[in-house]
Amino acid sequence: MRSRGTSSGGWRSASPISSDLPLAVRCTGLSKTYRLGEELSLRRSLSSLMPGHTVPPESFHALDDLTFEIPRGEYFGIIGQNGSGKSTLTQVIAGIAVPNAGRVEVWGTVLPLLEVGAGFHVELTGRENISLLASILGLDASVAVRETPRIAAFAGVERHLDTPIKRYSSGMQARLSFATAICFPADVYIFDEVLAVVDDDFRDRCARELAELNEQGRAVVFMSHDLELVRSMCTTGMWLDRGRARLLGGIDEVAAAYERATHEEGVTSP
């Protein structure tokens, strides 16, 4: 297990998530704050030269005292409108961002794919980028060699494997990114809106592959603005609202509550 953050939740549970299974992820009192605006920094610097005059800093609370758990073998969806903290949360769980307060605990190895092409270098070939990502993830070189044919076949880029990916189309890069991520072994997979740029056929294949990983006991954390996609793929989930968990539980109940609220409150769905 690895953990991050400082030690210290308001959330309401819908249909309870089973606590009988060992945990994959636990977040306790999680908070992440960003300071807003470069211009404010300049103003503060100038104001410091003027006795008795200061400009208070402005902050944005991306995550606010967030507490929840994800058991192993869970297919967990994160929904919410733009600016609710979804991407910040996936970054914190993946270890890319550090919380200002609270604690993140992750059991096992984590494989995040938070944007298409993450970890790839455009000047390297598809084959070289597969090896590069394996190295970044701390995998043995033999794993990359063994998995490369399967990755290339899944992504449909066998003929282009030794071509620099700067010559790939955006769709080819997306397919290679996703295929590389799901073909490498991990205990927790984190995906942030990565299926939005692929065609329906490849998306369906990815969904089936992720379902198989989940059936093997791997935890999958999936964030998307496509509510129906989250509902069709996930079993449990969380509705984030202004950095806090407004509802946590079975994905159908969470998604239905979110839909009702967006309609009643006049909020545009993501």
C-alpha cells in the first residue's frame, strides 16, 4: 500500500458499497486548493511596496473534505458538472497532484490514463513509446516486449508500429494509448475521459476489456462527461459537486439523482 497527503467528508451514501472486500483506494478528508490568477500575484507583489495596502489572495477549492472508499474489484464511476473536481480527484488518486489536506491510500499498483498520449513522445515510434510507458510505470523491459504484439493488435496499428507517432492520426494515438494502458498489469486502473475521442467500435472493445479486468478483481476508476457511458460501464459511483461527494452508492441511483438535480436546478449536464 502507498499513501499520500496530510492526515486529518461530508458525503451521503445511497445504496451502500460492499465493505466486505479489501480496499483498493481510500480517501480521507481530502482537500485540494488552487490559487487563482497570475495577475493577482503581480498585484500582490506591487501592493507589497505600498505600506498598509494588501490584496488578499483568491483560492479555488477543487476538493473539499472528501471521504470515500473503493473496494477491490469495483467498477467506480465519477460524475458531476464541469468544475466539480472530477479531474483533480483522478490526478490526486494517481499521484500526479498532491492534496493540501487529507490522506490518499492506494493498495497495489496504479495505472492512470488521464489524457490521450500521456507518457508518449511524438518523436518516438509506437514500439518505442510502449517501452517508454512500461519504464515509466516501473515494469520490466521483458513485459513491454511480451505485450507489444497484443497492444499493437488491439490498437490496430501493427503496420505503423515502427513509425513515429507524430505521423499517427489522433484516433490512432488514442487507440495506442488506451491499448497500452489496459494491456499492462495493474491493480487499480484510472481513466479520465479517454474514450471520448475514439469511435464506437473501439469504445465497445475497450469497455469489454475493462469489464474483464474488473471481473479479475482489478479496481477501475472511470470519469466521463458521458453519463450514459458511465452508467453502462460502472456498478458504483460518486456524484461530485463543488469538490464534495453529494451522493455515493450504486451507479443507477447516483446517476438518476444527478439527472434530477440538473433538471430541477437548471444546471447544464456535462
